[in-house]
Amino acid sequence: MEDNKGGAARAAEELPGGRALPKTGKSEQTRAVILETAMRLFRERGYDKTTMRAIATEAGVSVGNAYYYFESKEFLIQGFYDQMTHDHARDAASRMEGVRDFAERLEIALVSWLDCAADYHEFAAQFFRTAADPDSSLSPFSNESHPARATAVALFRDVLMDSDLAPKLDAELAELLPDLLWLHLMVVVLYWVFDRSPDTTRTREFVHRSTPLAARVISLSRYRAFRPLVRDAKGLIQDFILPTIGRTPLPDRPTTTDASAPTTRRRKPRKPAT
Amino acid sequence: MEDNKGGAARAAEELPGGRALPKTGKSEQTRAVILETAMRLFRERGYDKTTMRAIATEAGVSVGNAYYYFESKEFLIQGFYDQMTHDHARDAASRMEGVRDFAERLEIALVSWLDCAADYHEFAAQFFRTAADPDSSLSPFSNESHPARATAVALFRDVLMDSDLAPKLDAELAELLPDLLWLHLMVVVLYWVFDRSPDTTRTREFVHRSTPLAARVISLSRYRAFRPLVRDAKGLIQDFILPTIGRTPLPDRPTTTDASAPTTRRRKPRKPAT
DNA sequence: ACCGGTTTTTGAACATGTTCAAGCAGAGGG
DNA sequence: CCCTCTGCTTGAACATGTTCAAAAACCGGT
């Protein structure tokens, strides 16, 4: 009986699979009420100031009940993340419609994220903090691939594939790029989290400056002079970045034949006694 | 009397300035005992498993006393960070002696960090998590520049300046690079934190692969074909990365004359009701 | 309508980070 | 020797995330 197949028990572990299950049961409703209440309070008072007791009370349930649906307070963040990713994908797609220029499309996608996240700027810091914990399954880097991450990467595939740049790229690069663009977003998010300028204007400028540069790098990568560099960079990304991100099942032996031993050998240094 | 000028009260806020104040008072000793005990327990049991009560008991003081010296549990991490940075700088410098090749020097510096941090792999995840909080003064990105960060950047300046690459670079680039190399370390740290391979072998391989690439990029940046790209990248870094990192006092108006308005204008999207 | 099982809900109990009013110790002065 | 002041120390009390045994609600079958 430990695998409780039905219902929403251990919901936090089940749901990543599908936020969808409509399930006539009113249980889903309770879950929804708790999540919505939590998100409202997070937005109103911030993460730390919102106690589980307050969430429960406001949602009209007991504190234990909240824990029945969400493994921990952090798992409530998951709900936020999923929803925002979804909203972002929708919004960005609609804004990009008709635009062809790659740099522009990329900027639109990134700015769209900033707009979607604007209300949660303070709260998001907390989210980011959580994401930085490798033990937390919330981490976008964790191998158990988030469906949310897949959604985001898919968006960036569209950014690329419906742009004027797509036909000019070789297939291999086109394969890597969506994940790299997603990484670009992660960098922007990092920047944004630390951005204290009013209305995060600075992050917006950062995006405005960095997207044309990214576009240029990608464009140039086709030229002869850059070949060897691009080849090595690709290798690095394929062997070390994507697997970590959960894209591929982590090859124990990198695809390159010669993974020569590091030049520097282990040697534990010990700090000198004070 | 609120500014208690002397002593170590509010020590956590005083000390970042100077770990030094020897202060005959035995109070310094109490502080040291608490910090050492905490670090030992962190190493032995991990951060979360180590309770403040345990630290206090093992250190032979009361729990309240620990709070007299350290504003919170997180501030104990500061102690760890400072010490490790110092050890790293020392160890890396000694290992690099005589080596001239830039890529090699860089790899040595990074591997040295991995060795210094090895004992704290699990614990460091927690540290990283803390560092990801922009409100925490522990964050290496916070504007109130950590002395520890300065130490680390200085190390990378040495990595560069004593290498065979130094004479070939223009002054402007040489100015930026130490910070960028430090960022490289940050990326490695990020990788390392998430690395679950035994003995973090994977991170070591990652370093081994990424350092020659970094060296190559820097080398190539001198060539004609790359000029415009390098120029823009420099601008981006100077205007947006370094100020955020606390290197320069954050110019409200970027140095470029034309900071044209973002192409995409604010437009708050609202998620469709379920 | 009743029964056995399963899902949902409850609230008290627990663990742990943090605070604070009160106690203690040593230094200086009388 | 006693008084006082100041920096140090204490431990009980508090706030809040989390657990858990038990109660309640629900459901399908008879």
C-alpha cells in the first residue's frame, strides 16, 4: 500500500508529472485553495513573513492539511514556478508573433519573463535561494528534469527556429542552442534577483545589451576562423553542461575518446595552524 | 550607548573589517572556540544537522552566548568562507610557482580551490544557498565588497599577470580579466556544488576542459576579426557585470553615450483565470 | 442502513533558530 | 571590604517549520 496509486496523497511527488489531473474529487480543490492562498500571501508579505499557520488559517484548513498536500513550505514555491513558466511561455509566444529577427525574438522572450515575474521580485529571491540547493528537487539544475524546464527550453527552441537565423545554422548547433538560450535566461534571472534598481530597469538594460551580442556570437560561429573554437566549445557543452542540466542521461565516459587525466593531481592541502 | 565602540559586541558586524583585532580580552577566545566548534560540527554532520544547541554545548558555552558573537547561524558560515579564501590564495600561489603557461596556471588555481574545499563539499551546498540570497551580506555578489572577494580576485590577477599571456594583452582587457576569471571560478563552484560524482571527479574534468578553452578565447581576442565583438563584450562587462559585482560604484548612466530605450516596452501581462 | 477500508483533516506535540530579561565577573574607586 | 558600572554569560521563553496519531469524512459493497 506504499505506492498509493490514486489520489493526491504525496501529491507533491506526483504532481510534477501533470498539474492537470482534473479528478472530480474536491481534494484537488483544497490543494488549489492552499496554493493560491500561499501565493497571495507570499506576494503580499514576502516568503519569510508568511507562516504556514497563516496560510492554513487564511485558506480555512488546518496546518497539518497543508502538509498533506505540500511536502514542505518550499514545495509551495514549486507551484509558483510551474505557473509562471506556463504564463511566460504563453505570453512570450504571443509577443513574438510575426517578429523574425533573432536578437529581437530573444529579447522579447527575456523581457516577457521579466514582466511575468515582476510582481514576485522580492519573493523570487527566496525562490532562487531554494533553487541553489542541489538537494532540493526544485532546483532547475536537478537531474530529475522539471517539466517546467522542458517548457522553458521548448520556448527557446521556438525563439530560434522561427527566426531568420534558423536556416543558416548547422543541425548540431541548432540542437544545443535552446538549452544555451535557456542558460542565458538563467543568467538574466540571476542578474534580476540581485537587481535593486527601481522596477529592475537595470536588468532590462542588461537584456537589451546582451541579446544582440548573443545573436552576433551565434552568427559568427559559422565562419571559418572560429571553427576550432566552436568545435571545442560544443564538446564542452555536450559533455559537461547538458548532462548536468538533465538533458541527457549523463554519460559516464564523455563522448571524446581521449579524456586524459587532469594535469594536476590530487593533493590535499592543510591550512597552517593559527 | 548604542554604538558600543569597543569590545566584540555585535561582533558579526564589526569583524568583516578586520579579523585581526587581537584584543587581550578572553572574549576573543570564546568567539574563536565557538567558530572552531561550529566548523568542526558542520564538517562532521553537515549544516542542517548541526544545531545551535549542539554547537553551544560542544563549545562549552550557552546558546545565548553564541548569539552574542554571531548574529545568526548563517554568520558562522562567513567564518568558513573567509578562512577558505585565505587558504586557497596561499595554496594556489605556492602551486603556481614557476609555471608560466596561462591555461595551466588557471587550472592550478581552480583545482587548488577544489582541493581546499573538498572536505566541505556537502556543507558548501548550504553555503552556496546562502550566497544566493541577495539580502544576505554573505553573498559574494553583494555590493558591500567582501574582503574575501578582493583576495580571490587578487589571486586571479596574479594568475594572469605572471603568465606568458600578460605581455600580449592590452591594458584595458588586463583590467577586466581578473574579475572575469573570478567569475569562471564562480561557475566552477556552481558546477561543483551540484556535482554528485565520487570525489567530484566530474568537476575536475570540467575544469580541465574549460581552462584551455578560456585561454584560447582570451588569446584569440587580440585578432582583428574579433575586434568588434570584443569591444561590445567589454562594454557589457564594464557597464553591467563589474558594477553589480561591487567592483565599481555602479554608474547610474552607463559609460556608453547612447543607452537607447529598450525596444520592448513595459506591458504587464496577466495570467488568464483558470 | 451498515461495515471495512481508504482518503482527508485535525491539532497537539516536537525540533530548532532566535530573543531577552536577568545574573555574573572583574575593574576601578572609595 | 563594599559599591557600581560595563562587558560577558545564561537559560528559559518564543516563533515557526514539521510530524504524527487519531478523528472525521467518504466510498463501495452488501
